[in-house]
Amino acid sequence: MDGTVEGDGVSRTLKRREAENSRDFLLARLAARSQLNRENGCIEWRGHCRPSGYGYLSVNNVAIGVHRLAFQLHKGPIPAGLCVCHHCDNRRCLNPEHLFAGTKSENSLDAVRKGRFPPHPPPRFSGQSHPQAKLSNDDVRVILTALKNGVQGTTLARDFGVTPTQISRIKRGVSRVA
Ligand SMILES: [Zn+2]
């Protein structure tokens, strides 16, 4: 086997990983799918949410809570054994000013104090998170940059809640609407 070819493949993969993991790029991915709520100052995730109400983004094929990702990007590593909690009690929020690292019981106490128990149903998005959602110009810009940096179309399709076909259309510059 030709070692050089294999080596190139590995370095290409590493380069792609690096691009996917760069702080700026992760921040851009978060920003592209979130929106400031002027009433409460929350920066709310508009992308994929789990039934728990927390938003998720896939990084290297691993789903990570967007509030956890935002905390790490802005405040550094999450201390061992602690979870990322919301002062604002808004699970979709990823405003670093609204996030703190606390224990599970602190989080639950906080929730009880705020009368969050029993948990209310999470918000559902019928618009942008729909598989056939249209993408904003910002989304398209982030997607194009991501593609240029070697991020895979399937990863982006998942993040942006669109089909891989839509991503390849953007890549070819055909159309951004399915
Ligand atoms: Zn908030």
C-alpha cells in the first residue's frame, strides 16, 4: 500500500475535523440557527429540539446540547460533574449570560422555586425546523462556508433541518428551495 496516499487521506480528514471544530465556525453555526428574543434577552435556538425542550446540534456526528456548546465556547469547559443550567428557565436559550454550571439538584431546586414542575411540554416549531424549511440567506452563507471548509453535506442537512438534496443544490448554486 502507498503510505503517502493513506497519509493524505488522514490529513484531509483531520483538516475537515479541525474546520468543523473551530470555535468561530461552531459559533457561526449556533448564530445561524438562533434568534434574540428582545422581551427577555434570551438567545433562542430555532434548530432541532428534542422532546425535552433542549436544542441539539451535531458536531462530528455527536449530538450536543446547544446550551452546553454555547457555555463551553464562551466560558470554557464545563466543570466535571456539573450540568449547564439556565437562570432564565428557557431551555432553548443559549445566551451565555443566562447559563451557569450547577449540580443536578441545584438545577432541580431552581426549577421547583420557579414552579417548573411538573415539566410543561416543550415548544414545537412547525416552521423552520420542518424538513422542507426554507433557509435564510445567513443559513446559506454558513452552509457555503462550511462546505468550503470540508464539512459534510449530511451533517449540515441535519443541523439545518433540510434534506441532503437541498444542501447539494446550494452547493451547485441551483436553488436554495426544494
Ligand atoms: Zn435566556
